[in-house]
Amino acid sequence: MPIAGVFSPTKTHAASFAAQFGCSVYDTPAAISPDNDLILLCIPDDRIAEVAKALTHHRAVIAHTSGNTSIKYLSENKRYGVFYPLQTFSKERKVDMKQVPVCLEASDAETMDLLQSLAGMISESVHVMNSRQRKYLHLAAVLVSNFTNHLYGLASDFLADREIDFELLKPLILESAKKAVDMDPQQAQTGPARRGDRDTIGKHLRLLEGDEDIKALYRLITEQIVKKYHE
């Protein structure tokens, strides 16, 4: 599928994209050609309604890529939908899109056919899902990705302050992730809280004196694990 053009409020981003894909750069969303088949809004959630409203004169399908935004914010457009790839993206890393779930929602059957055709060219995991289901999925994604990465950051800072290399934890991180994929997460749970090892938990809490943010998280998560497996 040829890419006709791109708009970004950051002009250098738009120019870089256009150079890579040989497409036009639009000065504003309203300047986007009305002859396109599909316009993807890959933008922050709080801008979706505003930008979509500027495109209500288009015959193109208008689709956003948000996990947490209802399809209703596009309802003033003629044809509209959601094209949500469930993955974390960074410019520095390539992602195997064939493995990325793409969740779709559409205003009508014809629009759904178009979105499914596009998703099928990109991914082997395509799912039709309503806005409510997608919100729940997005929330769960935050738990397993964003929250987990925050814990990695806390652990990295904690070790750096004590002149210990975070690299030592990476094999454990990888194995834990593989277990979460290959096993039921309930079966994969290990650690002192899972064992009900109050002695080790107490020692850890004493080690965290002075690191009150980590201590509060440690206590909260520990109590939840103990409650789940021992009460």
C-alpha cells in the first residue's frame, strides 16, 4: 500500500518519515488530500477528537491507533474505525509485526473489511474487539509492560546506588518473561511472598529503610501475593 503523505506538529519528524517512504508532508491535518482511502491517527489520545473533527469532510476511513480511546470520538466522520497494535514501540528497536496483535473496531462492515485487509498484511494476530474490551486490554498492557519496566528502573537505581551492575539481573528478567509466556502466570509465581517466607520478607524490608518508595511498593505487592496464595 503506497503512503500518500504524513502530518506531524514536529516538522523534522514528518520530514524524516517522508524521506523514508517517499511521500508528501502536509502542513496541517486539514490539508491532507481527500483522495486517500485511509487516514491513521497515530497521535496522543487527547488530540484524537480534535484532529478527527478537522477531517469530517473526507471520504477516507479515519482510524485511530489508541488502546484507551472509544471509537465514538470519530463518530462525526463518514467512515471510521480503530486500528490498535498491542505493542510497545521505540524508534531504536525493530519489532516483528507479524507477532503483534492488532485489535480492530469499525463503523460498518465495509470499513472493517478494509481494516482487516491492512491488518492481515502486517500481522498474523488480528482481533475484532469493541471499545470496552480494548480499554480493559490496554489497562492490562500497562500492568505487564509499563509498570514492570518501572520496577526494572527502580531496581537499576537501587543497585547503582550500591555499586552493583544491573546486568546481573537480565538473565532473570528474560527467564521470568519466558515463563510468563509459556506458563500460566499463577504457576510461574515464585519468591519469598509466594512461599510465605516471613523471615526473608522482614529482612528485605529492613534493607529498604531509607528507600521509602520502593519499600511501600515491596510491602504492597508482597501483601497481595501472600493474600492470594496463603489466605
